[in-house]
Amino acid sequence: MKPYLYPASLATIAYAREGTRRRISSYDRRGGNDDRVHIASGELKRIAEMDKPGMITHIWMTIATDSRIPERDYLRKMVLMMYWDDEEEPSVEVPIGDFFGMGHGMTRNFVSAPLQMSPEDGKGFNCWFPMPYEKARIEILNECDSSMTVYFYIDYEEYEKLPEGLLRFHSQWRRENPTKGMHSENMPNREFLFGGYNTDGAENYVILEAEGRGHYVGCNLNIHNLRDTSKWDWPGEGDDMIFIDGEKWPPSLHGTGTEDYFNSAWCPTQQYSAPYHGIISPGKDNWKGKITYYRYHIQDPIMFRKSIRVTIEHGHNNGRSDDWSSTAYWYQTEPHLSFPKLPPMKQRLPIYEEEL
């Protein structure tokens, strides 16, 4: 039997494997215990470069300030970028915390199949998305006020030749703050939350727009409830609508509500994590504050031949005006559609209660 090349799993781990296991890490090249990379404020640091065909199979990372004085919002101020095959524009461009599955500049212990934040307090970041390439480079931009310390492992397999048909991994961050909703004054609360009709999806929040051939493998979504009311204030109820290859409304993949797309039910208030879906942060009483969901299409990737537009209503009929952000993950042929310009650092920062 031909040696196995594709990512290992319990079902395939006994097969003879092709390639050589490699690692790039932040270990102290002098043999000491300074096993970290120091990235100065404002510095763009290349942490890895591979010039032979291979596949990244695991990334681990943890970060702190050089001074040990906490840097507020460092998970939004630092940006992870990955480039494949000498491309000029990155295929991955995401604030570091959001890339590893949790938004709002927060960490939280959680477990999913492709992404995990591990103890202590969710500050051990892990990614298991396989990332094939002919060549690769990984960079981190530090827009913190402080010099930052980064510890990391990048585990990969090196091959003589990649097999045909392997797509390239992509990840993109977006934010709309606030989403463009409607005024709820002088409107019954039930009408505001459930009234009206959306028959085109044009004003939906956009998680991903891509062109080429590939498959979407999921997202994490962050909602900061900004509505000032004591009335029943569930910020979900928006249908997911995924438009494949230029199709018009209604798309072939049309959902029934925000929590439904994320595989939960009945306006959830509990933290929960499973391999492919979960609620890392359910918000506070009456769904106030900061919420994070994830849904990873590992067993059910959403294929597209020409294009895909992944959207969801921000409240039914796009009535809500909240702070939304998301990270999308997908595989596709190159070249990829240029990403929307990443917002400047100050426009990436989370909102705090004292600012409202």
C-alpha cells in the first residue's frame, strides 16, 4: 500500500506515513531558558519560513508582555499573517486571539476539534487545521504599546512532493461596529425583535466573501450586545444565509436563527464546547455583554465552484445595532480574492462597559 500522506486521525494513524516530521519553535538557540521570541512595539516579525513542500499540522502559542505588566487588548493588537507559495497578499490575516477561536480580546478555556484555548485561563492557544503549501512564511505584527514575548511551536510534515488537489488554507477577520439596524423607540419590543421581512439578504452581516473553487469550514462569531433596555433583549434570531456560486435569494443554504446555525437552541445562556460547535461566552443576564459562538464544518464542508458569500442577519430582518466581529476559515484554489483592509488597531479594540 502507498504510504499515507493526508492528515493523521484515529482512523488512519496505523498507516505508514510519507514525509518527515519537522518543527520550528521559539526555543533558546543558545541552549538557555529564554525559549521565546521578543517582538518590539510596532515590529513585524517573521517567526517561520519553509521552502520545501509540506503541511503544517499543529500550532501552539502563548503570549505575554516582556515587562510582565499586562497589556490590555493584546489579542486584538497583535495580528497573525500566513503566506503560501510566494504570494504577495496573505491567506491568513487575523488578530491572534480571534484566530485561535475567541473574540473580544479575551481568553477562555474551551475545546473544539480544530481550535482550543487551554489552561491556564485559556492562554495556551492551539490550532489543528492542516495547512499544505509548496512554500510558507508566518509573521506576527505587534501593535501593542509594549514589547511582547511569544512562545510557539509550529509542527509540520515535510514532503518530496505535494499530491494533486490540495487546497490552501485561508482565514479572515471582519468587524461591523455597530451593525446597521433600526431604531426601536416607540416600537413594541416583540415587533422590533421579530417583525418585518428580509427577502434579499442584502443587509446581512458578511462573514466571508470568496472567489475560486474551495470549501468553507466554519467561523467563530462575536456579538457585543449594545442595546440599552431592560426589556427581553435576545440579540440573535438572525437567519444564516449562504450564497453559493452567485445564487440569488433565497439561497440553497438558508437557516432559521442565530443559535440554530451554531447548533444550540432556545436563546442559550450556558457555556458549552463540542468538537464542531459551541458557546465560549454566553453573555450575562438578558444576553447583555459579550457573546462568542463557533461552528466548524469539518464533517460537512460547504463546497463552492466559483464563489461563496457567507452571511447572517444581525437580529431578525437586520434590526439590531450591536458590535459584531467574526473569523472565517476556508480552503480554496489560488489566487484568492483580496481581503477587506484590516481595520487600524484602534478600530479593532473591544468595547468596555465604561465606554458605553
